[in-house]
Amino acid sequence: MDDLELYLVLLLLLGIANGAPIFTKKLLGQKLVTPLDLGLILPDGQPLFGRGKTIRGLIVSVACTALAAELLGLEWRIGAGIAASSMLGDLASSFIKRRLRLPPHAQAFGLDQVPEALLPLLVFRAPLNLSWWEICVLVVVFVVLEILLSRILFRLRIRDHPY
């Protein structure tokens, strides 16, 4: 796999990891929804992550991204790891947003996009032979694509809120 092909595959896997829970929510609604934080409220009066971060979303993200990685020429373990670390980055941003007392689905440019792309690229930097420069470029491209796709998905009524 050449460099450009790898970059496109990584961007696609990041998109699947972050998009699969959105499409699943659209298909299943509130069925099989259990918050990852199980409703835990911290001493600051805010939830750990919030109701939008679910066990179903995590499972769907990891499964879909693992399958996609295998179909795109990478090991399923890399796909599963990309999804898991992307979801971990997303949870970190949700945790920070709750501590800042931002309401659910509040927009926080950068905080909503960077951790979910940066963390998996850092985790898989060595196995995928990525340079720091390549990681920076991929994160910027991911942010731009996520914002554009988010608006399109909102207009198509797949997303509840645009970013």
C-alpha cells in the first residue's frame, strides 16, 4: 500500500469509527442504548461523559471499523484499535466538555474533532510508519472533512446536530 492509499484508508477508517454510531442511532433510535458512564454524576454535578456516549456506539464503532480495515487491506486488529482509540479520544473531549459545563451537543471547535483523530494516529504511529508531519496533516484533513460531512449529514437528517 503506497502512502496516499494509506492516508485515504486511515481517513476512511477514522470516518467509519466516528460515523458508525451516528448511523446506528438513526437506524435503531433508542433501542439497546446504555450510557458508557451508566449515568454516573461526578461531584461537580455533571455526568462523567453524558447520555450520548453509549456502549452500543462503542461496540458498533469497533466492529464496523475492524471489518472495514480487513476489507481495505489492513489487519482487523488495527481497525479495532483505531476505533477504540478514536472513541477514547471522543470520550476525553466529552469529559472535558462536561467539566466546562457545556450542554450536550454543544460545539467546541477542535475539541470535538482533534482527539478522535489524533489519539489513534499516535497509537498506531509506529506500526503504520507515520511521521509527525503526516499525523498533523491527517488530523487537519480529518477536521475539515468531519465538519463538511457533519453538515451534509445534518441536512440529510442523519445527524441531529451539525458541527
